[in-house]
Amino acid sequence: MTTQHLSPTARTTPTRGRNRQVDDRSRLMALLSDALVAHLGVVAGTHPVVLPVAFAVDADGPDAGGSLYLHGSVAAGWLGPTLEQDVCVTVTELDGLVLARTGFHHSMNYRSAVVIGRPRQVTDQEERVRALDRLVDHMMPGRAGTLPAATRKELAATAVLALPLAEASMKQRSGGASLEPGDLELTGWAGQVPLRRVADAPVTEDYVSEPVPESVLRRVAELGPA
């Protein structure tokens, strides 16, 4: 059963800025729901690589703490090494720029997660299909149910990895800049520049005659201008 609290190990416990550590697992899941891109760090042969990957989450998945699904090609050079060692996956959402009266205290508001563990390659056909549907729906909720089933060729070309969410930690920063004694006597503007992801209007392909689906329009509205 998934606990309601994060219990980072020595590998995932923050050593700096511990006041920003988040121990509520639901906030980790909310971050993983909001974010669209993860970064996978792995040692591939003689050197480390960090790669952007599509992902999806199943809080009730078969892995300890839930399953973080990662998508890739079976021909990718990083696939083999990823299955032979522990890897690190990070997810970050940038929420704002923090401008202080001194350069030292300029910062950013963010939510970030670190997950460390040994991935497994998903080989069970039913789980693979569920995971791939989740990957599509993570990008565009409700999309997978409107698409034809993946072909054998497509499934054969696609790798799905599952990483346990048991060894995970999260940090979050919000608010204004830190102040040092004397900062209030300085001059100059200080404040925050909030940031968020924004979607423009959908662009239909030239060969498509169907109208933009309601699910796409809803997603655009969620991410559209305020």
C-alpha cells in the first residue's frame, strides 16, 4: 500500500535547503501530474547521459510506491544500460523568477522531484498497453480512448520502463527573495515574475477534415491565457 508520506533514503534526502523538502506524497503526485517531461540520468558505457523522456504515473501500479512509466525506442542506446543499474529521474516545474536587490539572492520558484531506483522493462502485454495509454493521456487527457489500438509493429518498436516511486523526494520553493540585514536600505526593484505553461490555439494538419475534438479544446483552455 502506498504511504501518504515520502520517506527519502540517504540517496534522496536533501542535504541543503531542507526547509523546502516536501513529505506529502500527494504533492509529489500532483507535480508528476502537472509536468510533461522527465529527465533520465544513466551511465551509458564510459559516460553519463541525461535524456528528456515522456512519462506517466500509476499511483497504484505494481512497483513499490507506485509506477513511473518511461517511454523510449527499443533501438535507443541507453535502454540496455538503464536496465542494468540504478538510474535517476528528475522532474521540474518552474513557477516563477525571484528578483532581489542583490544578485546573491536572485532565485527561482519551483517544484522538483528526484526518483532513484532500478527500472524494469515492462513485458506483460496488458501492462504495456495500459502504460502506453497512460503516456498518451498524460499529454492529452482522454486521447488514448479515441485512437486505434497500437499495432504489433508499433509495440515491437516501443520500450516501456517502470521505475518504482518508493525512493523519491520532492522540494518546493515559493515566495519572495531572502533578505539580509541592510537589504531594506538598498535601492532598486525586487519582486517575483510568475511563470506558467500556456497553450496556443490548435493547428489542424492539412490532411485532416475533422474539427478539433472537445478534449483538445478543453486541454487548451486549461493551459490557455488567463
